[in-house]
Amino acid sequence: MKIVSVRENPDYKEKAIAYFQKSWESVLPVIYEDSITHCINARDSLPQWYLLEKNEAIIGCAGLITNDFISRGDLYPWVCAIFVEEAQRGNAFGSLLMEKAKTDAKNAGFHYLYLCTSHIGYYEKYGFTYIGQGYHPWGEASRIYEIKLI
């Protein structure tokens, strides 16, 4: 099992763009292409984009960004776009991506990490605490979770 940071491995850029676009078809394709492309030479620690590889096959992904299209601009950074292939679920592989995002956020000097989701019960298993609702520009609400980075 290997987590690949696109910033640290720019040769993965095209694979990452294609994988995120396939995994999150509801997001405009240009969003991932633009952010992943520009993370490579970003001045600051964010954004970060990760791929999860198992036996050289990509089985998951996640991002670490400043805002996940949510009304709470006072909170950041956000772990986003966590995805694990359906056949690989149930093995806690998503937690590996969350741990990488937590480590990178902590190393960048952040004290908390946030995420927004409609899921209830999953992120709590990994130490995230529900802190309230947030609102997206397209009118939907999401649950906001945080975790203290110790």
C-alpha cells in the first residue's frame, strides 16, 4: 500500500486528474485539473492531492484544500474527495488517506482539520467530531466535522 502525493510526484499529475474526474463525476472536470496542476508548484502548503495505490493500481484518492465549497470560510484546511474503490471498501483504506492529510496539515502548522459530508457514523470512527451544518453555493447543506491535530 502506498500513498502518492502528486506535489511530490508530479509525474502522477495526469493519472491523478483522470482518477479524480472518474471518481467524482458530479464535479466539473476542470476543477480537479486546475487544482491538481497548480498544486505542484504552489507557494504554500495547500492544496495537496493524494492517490492510494495497491499493487501499483490506484484504488483511492483524497485532497487537502483551503475550502471545500462550503460556507464556513473561517475553517481550514479541509480533507476532501475521499474515495476508495467499492471492491476495496471495508479495509480502512480511507483512514490511510485521512492520516496522510492529518500529517501534512499538522506539519504545515494547522491545529485542526475539517471535512464536510452527508455520511453519519463513518468519520466519527476515526476521531472526527460533528460541529454543525455548512452550506454549499448550490443550495445543499453538509455536516461539518473537525479533528484536533495533536
